[in-house]
Amino acid sequence: MELQSKLSSALSSAVPSVKLLINGEFIESRSDQWRNVINPATQQVLARVPFATRQEMQAAVDSAKAAFITWRKTPISTRARIFLKYQQLIRENMTELASILTAEQGKTLPDAEGDIFRGLEVVEHAANIGTLQMGELASNVANGVDTYTINQALGVCAGITPFNFPAMIPLWTFPMAIACGNTFILKPSEQDPMVTMRLAELALEAGIPPGVLNVVHGGEEIVNTICDHPDIRAVSFVGSTRVGTHIYRRATMAGKRAQCMMGAKNHAIILPDANRSHTINNLVGAAFGAAGQRCMALSVVILVGSSQDWLPEIIAKTRTLSVNAGVEANTDIGPVISCAAKERVEELIAQGVKDGAQLVLDGRKPKVPDYPKGNFIGPSIFTHVTPGMSIYDEEIFGPVLCIMFADTLADAITIINANPHGNGTALFTQSGAAARQFEEDVDVGQIGINVPIPVPVPLFSFTGSRASKLGDLGPYGKQVIQFYTQTKTITARWFDDNVNAATVNTTISL
Ligand code: NAD
């Protein structure tokens, strides 16, 4: 016992701790519950992250509540300028941010820069808050009566984010909420919180005042406290369907607004007339990039008609992908986030074989000589996959592609619409008529036409359908302004005692 406590104190002094951000200060948690942040390529412990205590959570809410009193009335131009400065700081620190992200999350450095860049675009969007938050006005809705709307900040809002995009997804949440005049509590993934904390530091450097942005860490307990807390008005969640469904129910039962962007099983359809090399390159990148740990990964492909003949070429192209640590040049597939995630993906592959699917490319146990401890899984491909197999029914969230066959586009759309998830999908074709049929009939939020990962730019909102989304308004874009504001509609008539009725009724000749 004594040895254990000595070991744990030696570890805690050698390894940096991830701080909480409360009321503008980065503070050491007093929690007695911590977990390690681990480099998935090496198993090196990079930091320790606390599970914040109830008192720390309450302090974050108190500081956000107090800051709201002045922040809600801070001029739009002041708020907008902070985000102009923030986007500049993120650009200037891109290389450092990407290297933190790759170390703790595993994805390649170019993918890490992409992760940060897609978040940066939302920060740029937040700098447009002036026009985005404007209300509407109709004059003379009755004699001398005008009606107009104002979109006011709600109060304290919260965000709960997943491990797979630890820069982009936190940046989907707090910049737009804060630009609208709200104050915020962010709960990043406990698996890779370090790049998020660096982004929080830069946000303060950009001028976000104390208490306007707070960050707490933890898991189920702190998330439940966020859902239940009477002083939090809205919760934005991105993560798995299981957790998102729980959060949506719990938060809305407590009277909050909630938006939950959740799990996926994204299908691509390939028609025989598609551009062959473009399609295969795109498919392989979208299926295996970021080790399949993207909510928009194309994890199922339906080969329609004679495009089934493309199978050998798809396998051959996949074999060219290189599996290695994310910091190494020319890596295509980095490690998955944890040993547990690796084990789960390998178990699902084994189950797929038992269920009768054909494992035409087995990526288990790839050789990565310089990183023998990494959580690596090479790209794997199954054919003859059918609904009811766990590799099809579950989101694998690893570098595994399931291939199905269909005779017609209509049959392929039926397969997609029968799957519970509706996050993203893509069609590869050169036929406009087929594309039009697809976009009209498929019940999925994000649709790509010859675009494999159609994540919308921030002029639009991320969407999602069926099991992939709860709540009607999506993150960023115009929709999120509605989510993070309360619309007030004012109907006004003004009487001027100094102007007599005769004057008011006189028609002014122009
Ligand atoms: P996750 O649901 O396990 O975790 C997400 C967040 O919820 C984390 O902050 C975590 O601490 C918290 N959490 C975990 N378990 C909890 C519990 N029992 N109760 C309350 N809170 C809990 O998701 P993940 O593994 O970090 O991320 C991968 C998932 O996120 C995948 O399903 C992926 O499809 C999804 N995702 C969806 C989108 C989208 O926009 N639809 C984007 C990215 C990721």
C-alpha cells in the first residue's frame, strides 16, 4: 500500500496534470480521481486528467453565471473582434496544436491540422456574429405599430465533446455560444483533453473575459451534473448514440435545450458509371483515414450492378496504405485511441468472420516495427456483409470497411434507409438523374455527390437524421444561433404627447 502511494506520488510529480479553467484561472483539481492521457502510438503517459469534484463544477457554474451579467451586454463588435483575434492565434499556433493533438489522439499530423482547421472555420464564422444574430422588423403591422424580434443570449450553456476531433468539435460549441453572448462550460473528452486546453488558453489570450469560458473534466458523473444543473440553459453534445440519447433525455427532462449529434454507419453507393480512379481513391481515404475514427467515415460501401467488378482494385488500393505513428511522414493510418478500442475492433472483426462475412483483407496485427506498443490495426475489408451481423449493426469506429452488393440504386437506398443511423452518405456517379433521386430519397443528414466526407462548411449547419441526431437544431451555421438564443418578439406603438392627433393623421406629402 505504501509502495503504491509512493509510486502514485512519483508518477504525479513526473507527469503534468491537466488543469480546470474556472473564472479565468487554470487551476489544479482537488479531485482524488484521475486518469492518464496516453499516447496511443507509444503508451507514454502524457498527462493526468482529473474527474472534477462537485464543488469545482459548482464553482464553474457560479463563475459562468456571474460573468453572464456583463457579457450578455458586451457590444457585438467587441465580441466579434475577440473571435477575429482568436482565429489569428489558432493559425499562428497551428503546428504546436497539431503536435499535441497527434500525441494524445494518434491521427496523422496532416489530419490533426485538418481537425484544427475545420474548427478554425467555425471561429471565423463566430466573428460574423453581428449579421448572424440580427433580428427582423416589420413596420406598420397595424396603424403606427411595428413588430420586431431580438435574439438574446440564453445564459450559461454547456458542451460535452468526444475524443475523435478534440479540436474541431470543442470549436463547434463554445465560440458560437459565446459570440451570441452566452457564457460556457466545456467538458472535453477525458481521453485527449490537452489540445482542447491549449485552445482554451488561446481563447483567453484572444480576450475572452474571466468566467465566460470554463472547462471541467470528467465522465458520467460530471455530465449528469451538467444535465441536471438548474443554472445551465442549454447542452450541446457530440459523441456516441448511447451517451447522447441518455443526455438528451436527462437534459430535456430538466427543462434544457439539448442538441445531440451522435453515432453513425455511413454508406457509400458506387454506380458503374462513376469515375473509377477518383471514386476508389476517395472511398479508400474516407473508409480508413483517421483509422476509421470519424463520425463521417464511409464504413459501408454498396457496389451496384457491374461496379462489383471493382472489388479487386479496391482491395489493391487499400493494401498500399501505410500503418504507422501519426508523427511519421507518409502515414495513412495511425493507431486507434486506446488499447480497449483496439481490442473491441479486433473482437468485432472476429465476430464478423463467425457471422459468415468474408474477410478479404485482414488488418489485424500489422507490423509497425518502431512502435511495437501502439494500438495499431491495419485496414480490413469484409464482403458479403448483411444486416444482423454485428459488423454491420454496430458502429465499429476502426479501419474496417464492409462491402455489400445491390442490383439497383433504389435497392441500395432501401438498405441505407433501413439502417438506424442517418449521419452521412455519399453517391459516386456521373448521372445527374441518379444523384437527384439519391438526394431526394435517402434519409440521411449529410449527403455527398462524388464527395466522400460531406461535412458542411460553417455557412451551413452539421445535420444528421434518425439515430444520429436528437434535437432539431444543429451545431454551427445559422441553426446554432437559434439554438443559443431566445427570440423575443416585440410589438410596439409609440404615442407622442407633443404631437397632436391631427399631426399624426396628416398624410405627409413626399
Ligand atoms: P462517447 O459518447 O463515449 O463520449 C462523448 C462524451 O461523453 C465524452 O466527453 C465522455 O466523457 C462522455 N461520456 C462517456 N460516457 C458517458 C456516460 N456513460 N454518461 C455521460 N457521459 C459520458 O463518444 P466517443 O467515444 O468519445 O466518440 C466517438 C463517438 O462520437 C462515435 O459514436 C462517433 O460517431 C460520435 N461522433 C459523432 C459526431 C457527429 O457529429 N454526429 C461527431 C464526432 C463523433
